[in-house]
Amino acid sequence: MPAAGAMLFNLYADPQETDSIGIRHTPMGVPLTVEIEEYKKILQKYPPKTQIKS
């Protein structure tokens, strides 16, 4: 399946991955990236105290 950008599938509605919905969500890439970077800064300043046991 050729793609010009990100491939994003709704596996609940399309489990065979025949219809990419990535292009519909492309405009959210920049604002989402900005928010993720801000959240990373918050996590560095206030690291989570929860420990995950393996």
C-alpha cells in the first residue's frame, strides 16, 4: 500500500487495514507535538513517583 505520509488505521472499524485515516489527522500533528514537548518538560520537573514492578 503506497503512502505519501503517515499511515493510521482505525482497527476497530477496519481490522483489515484497508482504509488509512492518517490524512484526516495530519493538521493535528503540530499542536499535538507542541503539547507532548510541554508534557515532557513537566515530567522532567515533576517526575512520577509511581514505580512499576517487573
